[in-house]
Amino acid sequence: MQIMDVLKTIYESLYFRILTNKAIAANDGKPLPLYQKALCGLTAGAIGACVGSPADLALIRMQADATLPAAQRRHYKNAFHALYRITGDEGVLALWKGAGPTVVRAMALNMGMLASYDQAVEFFKDTMGLTEATTVVGASAVSGFFAAACSLPFDYVKTQIQKMQPDASGKYAYSGSLDCFVKTFKAGGPFKFYTGFPVYCVRIAPHVMMTWIFLNQIQKFEKSIGL
């Protein structure tokens, strides 16, 4: 799961760089304000989430399968078997079940991660005068925290939608993302969406930091060979 998160974040980050480079070019080479960086992050997250939604669904189903009673388990052998079974049993479009909250969650995560990273780099490097290595590590940590804080509520709703099963009468617990949000809010208030935040932050923040450090090394390598 961690490897999938890193890979997904890397290509979403590449989308972000492409979008920001185009926006900077359109802005006569001037640095982008925060709201434009946030918009680029939202767009990159939406694109990446649409592409990765079937794989995300398969992973959620496989993780949830072990927690179900034996009679309700789907017995997926691996991610490819899960995708095959979902397509055969529920149709191709079922691969994008929960895609709405998945896209929204990715947009929120990317907005928190990508926009905060650039702002943190500018603060640590230009305002505080830190070295490049310290700036990258510090900005990566800030980015990881905001990525987790912005995305957890949407991740909670997405997970509830993707792992729910029909009851004996064939009805699902939630009719959709909005219904899940409203029922959860009524049952536990806004802090219900942040259940398990420390664990979620420990899961998200390291892979965000790894992504930024990895991308920074790629950029340095590209400069060294004149790309």
C-alpha cells in the first residue's frame, strides 16, 4: 500500500509540475500566488485519482475482506483477481465505484501537499536562509502534515463507501458520499472524520516526504546533465 501511495503521489506531483510550469510561463515567469498553486494541485489530484481509482478500489476491497464474516468474504487472491472479479460480478463501471470521493480526497490531499510544499520552500529558503537539504526536509515535513490534515475527512468517507456491503434486504448503509458525510456528522460531529489522525498522519507524511526528496534528487540530476 505504501509503495502504491508513493507511485501515485509521484505522478500526481509530475502533473503538478507540468501545470505549474505552464502557469508560470503564462504569468511571465513570475512565481505563482498560493491560490494558483492550490488550483494546480487540485487539478493534478483529480487527474491522478481518476486514473488510479480502480486500483484503489481493489486495495480497499482486499483490506476489508479479512474483516468480514466468512460468508460475506469475496476471497480475492490479489489485486488483479480483485479487478477481474469486480468487472465480472458488477460490471466495468463498478471499477470506479467511490470514484467521486476518491477524486475529492486526492484533490484535497494534493492541495494540502503541493501548495504547502512550495510555500514552505519559499519560507525556509528565502526568509530563514536555510540550506537546500534542510529546506527540502523541512518543507517535506510541513507538506506531509497538511496533506494528511486536508485529506483525512474525505478519505474516511471514501473508505466507508468503498467497503460497505448490502444488508439482508439488499440495502446499503449509505446512498452516496453526501449521505455518508451527513450521517457521520450527525453521529459523531466534525471530529469523527479525524478518527485515527495520528496513525493516518504517520502513514501519509513519510511517503509525502519520500516523494519530495526523491523528486528533488531527480531535478538535481536533470540539471547536472543539462535537461
